[in-house]
Amino acid sequence: MAGRKPATRDFFALSGAFFALSRAPSTPPPVPAVRAAVARGRRAGHDACMDIYDSLIDAIGRTPMLRLSRVGSGLACDLLGKLEMLNPGGSVKDRIGVTMIEAAEREGLLRPGGTIVEPTSGNTGAGLALAAAIKGYRCIFTMPDKMSQEKRALLRAYGAEVVITPTAVPPESPESYYRVADRLTEEIPGAFQPNQYHNEHNPEAHYLTTGPEIWEQTGGRITHLVASVGTGGTITGTGRYLKERNPDIVVVGADPEGSIFTGEVHPYLVEGIGKESWPDTLDRDVVDVWVRVSDRDSFLTARELTRKEGLFAGGSCGTALFAARKVAADLGPEHVVVVILPDSGRNYLSKLYDDAWMIEHGFLERPGTNVRIGDLVSDKRRHGPQVPDLVAVTAHEKVGKAIDILQSYGISQVPVVREESFDDLGDIVGSIHDRGLLDHVFRDRDAIGRDVVEVMDPPLPVVEATAGIEDMFADLSRGAEAVVVADGPKPVAVLTRADLLEFLSHGKNG
């Protein structure tokens, strides 16, 4: 290489550039990777035999396509994943970050030494922060408090300032992350807000890059595009381009339960997608089909994708893949489904990849869930002391007699019922326990002769015999002394902390 003449070196450099151009679709304009190849080929002294980028920005895009054969087993059609988590900043938002910044530079909205202010759920912030770090801009991001600690730390690692705002406020609230960003933009001299929810360069970035890449990578065979929807830029730009190439392509939007796109608005946990209002960057006419996906299905599907395909995927990947498999289930071998996988799981280690967090939110079963509460009752009946499953006292029994009943059975609490004969949960009116009785009697010795109804506490929590023992644990963790076990409307037993501990200590946890 060192002895090559300059003319020969330039020939090889330009050959590499023309080869890159030959891989790009005829329309629309070349993707950034191709533009970068042209620039490198023209640069004096460049050696095309060395594939080296001069800026990390040049590495954005041209993400690989993967056949998802393991999570797509059983499907007749081809299920392909567009791996956007392999962008330098870790998500599909890298594409719009640099595009919006460069557009603002061209339009004179962002000048050297300026400040970028943006409301973000994390990934757009990372894309902007990456480009800003290279270009020398200051960044301030506003972010809802439901976003993971990893996302906050990532943005700060790029040198950005992060302002945390409440999640549970309407968009028009001065405390919302939208309005806080607006205020900061107005107050800071030289500040520019890309405003991904209303910036036309958001969908344009995908029209110019993501769409052409997918068309090229599938050889034009794509029949269905599936994408999770937040700002709508990805699905709008990509879908618009693909429909121009083939109007029969079906575009599917994956939406979290709780987002306005497919139903009633309420809080949800999956991050970065869905909205509580319609963004200008979403063209509803591009989307042919919507699929509504729960938090549980999103997170479990993302974990499955990681464990079966080795793709460390974020929650929105799970949303998109769940929708893709639902659509693909009815398709045949002639169909090609491409699902855009937006981001990496690196930002969710403390959430969807934390078993304790998943259990806390009910997305994973607790240890012992396969054991029913009825099993614990049966085990106590076989191995415990000879005590009836359900001991109770009537509301008008004297306190002294109630204490005798507790002592005779060696128990510390019982339900209080209206009459001696009872077979319905509605007959339970309260409860007594030895600690409460001691407090009453110690303070007032005459309490011994009073009716139980005068000193009783509220009824014990009720759990179904068919429920898992985690339901009982949840009630005990909230301070209950014991629980009443029911078979439908009928109370059948009382179980205590000691009963559950005895059961678990002997390894009977399923």
C-alpha cells in the first residue's frame, strides 16, 4: 500500500465509493452510510481497502437484518428483525438525533456553542447527546420520573444535564417534561429544541434511511412492516417509503395499553412508546393495523427475545415483537414480516431484567406460586396440631370466654361471626387477637365481662383456597396477623404467619 502511486490510490478510493453507491436504492437520496462512503472516497489520501469511519455519526444506520427463527418457530412466514439497537448510541433514535441537529444547523436554528433542550424518554436524548458531543453542543434533557436510572446515567455520561419531572401529570401541566423543556428553551440564550414530536425531520430521517435499507435488505420482498409507535416518526417515514415502492405492504403499529393510539389513556410501564396525545410526526394514514400490547406481554416477550435469540432487547422491542407474531400467525410462506427492534436492554437492567422488579409488578410469578393456599391448609391438617381448620367466636360472646378459646387451642387470633352457625363470608364481622385483647384488659379489667363486639378489630383479609401462596404473603406483609381462607363464598380455614413459615421452612414451596 505504501508504494502505490497517488493516481492508483485515488482510483481505488473512488471505486470503493461507487461500489457503495451501487448498493443504494435508486430513490430516494442515498443513505448516510453511502454519503459517508462518497466523502471518504473523495478525500485525498484515503485508502478504500481500509473501512474506517472518521466520525461515529457516519456509523449510524445500515443496521443488520436477522431472521428470528427461534422466537418465530412455528410461523409459516419469514419473520425478520431490523436490529436498531446496534446503532452506535444503542437505538433507532440515533437516526433522528443527527438528522434534526444537522437540519437545525442548515436552517440557522442551532449555532456553534448553542444548547440543545429536548423532552425525551431517553433514547432520543442519547442520539442527540452522541451527535452533540461530537459537534460540541451543550445538552439539557427533561425526562419523566418513570424512566430507568440507566437512561439517566447514560445521558449524564455523554455530558448532558438531566431534569426529572413527574410522570403522572397531563401534558399541558407546567410540571410535565414537555412544558419544562419549553420553559428552558425560552430562558436559555441560544437554546434550540428539536421537538421530536413535531419535527418533520424525524419521519424524514426514516424515509431517507430506514425505509430504503429494509427494501434493499429484503430484496423488495417485504409484505408487512411492524413497529412500536411513540413519536410516530419511525413508522411514518419507513412506512411511507415502503408503500411508495409497493402499495400492498401492510404497516402495523404496536401500541402499549394505556396509550391514546388504541384506546383509553392510563399509566403504563413500558418506556419510550405510546403517547397521551397525538404527535404531529405520526401520519395515521400510513398505519393499516394497530395491535394493543400489555406491559406484561411486552416485558416477557423482550426477555424471551434476549434468551432465545441472544438479542439484548428493550421493552419496546417486546411490544413490537408481540404484535409481529400476532400478525404473522395468520400468514403464509409467501409473506415476509419485518419488525423494527428499537433499542437495547442495557437501559432496563433495573426494571424488566430485574426479577424482583418484575415480581413486584406482577409480571413474573413469585417463588412458590405453583403452590395453592388450599395445599397449605391440607398440609397443616396432616402435620399440624389437632386444631379445627376454622375456629371463631360470636360477636356477643364475652371477652373472658374468647380468651379461654384462644388458650385452649393454642392460637392467637380468630374471626368474629354474627352467630355460632355460619357458612358465608358475610357472616364474619371482625376479628380478635391476643395482643389486642391484652391491651384492652390491661387498661380496663372490666373488659373481661364485655361483649367481643366492643373490643374486636376489623375482619382478617380473605384469600381464595385456589390462589397462590404469594397472595397470602402479600396480605401478611401488609401487617395482617392471619388470613381467612375461602372456598368461593364459604370460609373454610384460618392461616397465620407461623403456618406459612412452617410450610416454607420444610421446603414445601413448589
